Amino acid sequence: MTAEKNEAFPTPKPAAVKKAREEGITEAIKESTKEAYKRGADEGYGEGEDEPRSWVGTADIINLLPILDLGLEPFKDAIDEKAEAPITEARIAGLLEAERSGKNRTEYIKALMKRLDVKHVHEVTAAGPAYTVDTTNISDL
């Protein structure tokens, strides 16, 4: 089978092909930029707003996980920024994610959020359900 010349569609000149390719590349770059913006590459803050905080090293907490097993007051002392050897914000963010993914106790979540100075847990992590577990005693028993 051989291709036959189709008179209805004349072959474009090389200069026209080159120009079309250049225009196509320009359009592809524009579309790619639009799609990146729509995907949220620039989302999260607008003009006049601060860039969202990020914590690099949140996964480096394996040796700190036993802190989550402390009672509430010793836990607060351990995560205090004025402690003898303070824990970095990145690791506090990692502990917050671990607590949200595990026991998800309200008072522990609040203490970690206070240490990071955030208003909502989703500023740090998407881990955990939409609620926290209230562990306050309802009686002396």
C-alpha cells in the first residue's frame, strides 16, 4: 500500500511548519502553566498573605515516639520549647502527625498545636479523623 498525494490537503511549506511548531510550543507552555496553577501549585496563599509554613524532617521522630506515652504534664514538659534540650518544630510536627494517626487525644493535640503556634491541625497534617478523643476524667474513679 502506498500513500497517495491528497490534493484536498496541500503540503505546507517548511517555513509554515516551523512557525506552527513554535506557536504550538508557546501554547503548550501556557497550558502547562495554567494546569499547574489549577492543581494548586500556587494555592494556599495569595497576595499579601504569608507563604504556608512547612516542616522538613517530620518523619525523623522514631526515637521520640515514647514521649507520646508519657502522662499529660510530663508530655507538656518534654515538648516545651524552653526545655533543656528543646525538640525542633519539625519533630513536633511529626509528633503531631503520629498522635493524630494513633491515639488522637485532644489534650495532646492541643499541646502540640500550641507549641507550633497553629490554629488548626490541618495547617500541619491531614492525618487523623475529623475529631479528637477526649480523655479527661469524668470522675475520681
